[in-house]
Amino acid sequence: MRYSKDHKAETHDRIVKNASVRLRERGAASLGVSELMKEAGLTHGGFYAHFASRDALISEAFAHAMQQTTGRWRKRAEQLPEDKRLASIVNGYLSAEHRDDVGNGCALPSLGVEVSRASPKTRKAFASKLEDMIAMLAEQSPDLPAKTARREAIAVIATIMGAMILARAAGTGEFSDEILSAGRQAALRGENAAKPRTKKPKARTEA
């Protein structure tokens, strides 16, 4: 049976999306081609009609997962005034809901370590999408010089990613919630500290 180009593209996208969820949930080592193809309603042999290799699929799945996060950030930011955007992104990221939904969450806490062991193509895709994430966050600080905004964006991403890793490792109890809260405070404190301060008017003394 022959399928249209649209059908093939839709199937390809579905395999990538499913793979990106599996990657975040269980890691690259456990990503099984047979299982993914079965979910897509195809045989194992049909895999090579869509991907040159398993590494090619992993590279696309990494990129999709990171692009998904950047898209969510952008959508959240577009719905708010400029001065509330970064706080909304940080608070949404370091939430219990995100902590407990590994498969659909940000790829950085789940897969960051695995990237160093991945193929050069996957590392290149990761770096490209990370640059997109940094640029998107830097856009939320238009009052800062470009280099400063970029540096602050990198610091925020590093802070919230590290906090999420620790929070997930701690489980879902009060200790984990405490880590999320501390991460939110640390990420936003750094951003506020980078903003140029305005001089406060001198208080008038009563006559």
C-alpha cells in the first residue's frame, strides 16, 4: 500500500514525539525501535523509511523535546506584560506539575548528562536548541545590554535545571517542594540583581 507524503510526514512526526517522551522518561539506552514502530502501527523494517539510523531518531527526539520547552516559554511570555514574563517562566518551570511530568517536561534535567555521551550530530542538535532557549530568555530582559542579558539567561537556565534535577531526586514531598521554592528564589534574585537600579528620591523631613 502506498501512502501520501502527508501521511508519511505525520507518521514521522508521531514517531519523533513518542521517542521524545520515552527519552525523557527512561533515557536513550532504553529507547527501543520495535516498541516505537509498534506504537506507530508499523513494522520494525519500516523504521528505515523514516530514519537513516537509531542515532538519527534520537537526535530528532532531543531537538523536539527542547523545542517544545522553548515554545511553551514563548507562549507563556506572550500572554503577560514584559515585567512579569521571566518570573512566570521560572515559576512554571519549577512547579510540582513539571517535576512530576518527566515525559512531557523539559529535556535538560532528564537528558543533559546523556548528551555528553551522544553522537556528534545529537550534541550539535542539542547545542543549537539550547542556544534558542538562551536567546528566548534573554529577550525577556530588553533593558539589559545584549551580553548581560545572555549571561543572565544562561544563569537562569542553569539554576532552574539544577533545581529540577535535585527536586526530582528528592521525590515529591516537602523536601522536594523546598528545593523548588529555593530554586525559584535564586533564579529570580539573580535576574533582579542584574537590572539597573534607579536612585530613590530623598525623603523630605517634616517641618
